[in-house]
Amino acid sequence: MTARMKLKLKTVFVLYFMVSLMGLIYALMQLGQHCDCAEHDLPKDRAISRLQEELYRLQGQIRQLEKAKQPEKKQPPKSSLSTIFVITPTYARLVQKAELTRLSQTFLHVPQLHWILVEDSPRKTPLVSNFLMKCGLTYTHLNVPTAKERKLQEGDPSWLKPRGVEQRNEGLRWLREDRKTEPGDDGQQGVVYFADDDNTYSLQLFEEMRSTQRVSIWPVGLVGGMKFESPVVEGGKVVRFHTGWRPSRPFPMDMAGFAVSLRLVLANPDACFDGEAPMGFLESSLLKGLVTVDELEPKADNCTKVLVWHTRTEKPKMKREEALQVQGLGSDPAVEV
């Protein structure tokens, strides 16, 4: 490669010399001579202009070859980022695909993220399977049904029974099994986060949690009938919790308000969510087996910034659809919504 480059440079320099020499000879020949040939009646400045253009072209080639001759600057290696494993329970409903689409569009902007999507279903549904294949994310698709006695019935308030318990535990089970096959210390690097499919997440949140050593925490907006719930931090330590309901709970925080080190999850194989936990104690049922309040790691500028919101999508009203279905004029069921 070096020999070929030297040959190209030599050729360009020879051409440069020949053109310059010919230009000089031509100029000397024209001095004091008169030519009746119409071809040579061109003004001298036009001939010189052509020679200059040729000279500039050759100089450009020389610069390009010199640039190619210089060794390429090696790009610095990308810093190794801890993988964020996001466990999301989901269930069939009219807004399911819309929720998953919105959530996946956020995740696409987060580097080194692995999405573990767990369906509340006895089998993987075509809607979710097809969606995941096209979402552009690294993902694992799981499914496990909620026990019948734990399912909310039509008209039940959302707080009556804990939701997503079996699905989150299934995600933890898969992580523990999968990481066993990863050799070395790298297989235990990562962060586990439980992201419901209807919440709203700032991209900054994921960068905050990436450095989690044990359990990191932050405020959650629009939750518990309050503008936000949050740990209260003094001197870098959590001293109490700003919450409107049962602040005496071991960990009075929302599911979206913490992340756990993968290493800690693997080191505690029995840690899981308790489906029989009283209302509001689901988060505590996992965390009390992993960490103490004194060991919590405040993020989001010492828990003074809200980076996640417990939003809820309004259930669509289908009265007109139902009326049209009675008339046999309902929407085409083949169109996936």
C-alpha cells in the first residue's frame, strides 16, 4: 500500500514538472513572434489561465495523496456502559399497543438497554410478538398469567390488589437463569428497573440509575394523590420520605422510584415481590430483602428533581363502536389497533 502511494506521488510530481516546463517553453516561444494561425490568436492570459487551472488540479491531487498518506486517527474506545435491564409487565387492552409504542420510542434513545417484556397471558400473543420484532430494541419476550384469585375484576379500583406481581417475578427469574450462563464478572454488571408501560420517563433518569451500586432512588411525580412522592435527603442520606399515605412503611415509595444492581439481585436469589403483601407494601416486600434505608443511593440531584411520572392513559370510550357493531357496521377486526 505504501509503495503504491509513493508511485502515485512520484507520477503527480513528474506531471507537475512537465506542465510547468511546457508552460515556460510556450511562453518563451511566443515572445517576439507573430503567428498568422487563427488558433494561436488566443490572448496570452487565456493560455496562462488554462495552465493555472491544470496546476491547481495537480496541487489538489497532491494534497489528497498527502492526506491519505497520514495514518488515520484511531477513535477512542467507547466507554463500557452497564446494561439497564427494564422489566415491564403488560396485559391485553385497547391501549396496549399504543402504550408499548410510546414506551419503546423512549427506550430507543437509551444506550445499552435490554427490555424484558412480560405478558399477563398463558401464551405469547401475536400482537406483542409482532410488535417486539419491529421495535428495534434488544428484548426478551416472556409470559405468565396472573392467578385468577389475584386478578382485578371489572369495576375494581386499581389499588385493590397488587398488579404485575407474577410478571415482575418472572422477569427476575429469567435474569437469574440467563446470567448464570455469562462467564466472568461482566455477566453480573448491570441495573434492574421496573418500568410500567403507562408511565412517562425522562431520558436523564436512565443515566442517573446506570451507576447504581445497590439500590438507587429518586422522586416520582403525580402519584399517591400528590404532586410527587420523594425520599428526603440530608447529608447525602435518606432520613425520611415525603408521602401522603403510610409513611411508616419500610420503603414508602412507588415502583418507578428505584433501581436495583443486577449483582445484588443475583446475590439474593430468593428476593421477589410478594403477591400477598398488603396494599402499598409491594415495593417493600422486595426491597426489605436487599437493602436498608441507610444504604439507599439518592439520585436526581439528591432527590430534588422529578424524572419519572406515574401517568395513566384514559380508558377509551367505545359507545359508538358498540352501537355500530350491533348494526353489523363495526370497525374491521383485521385492523390491529
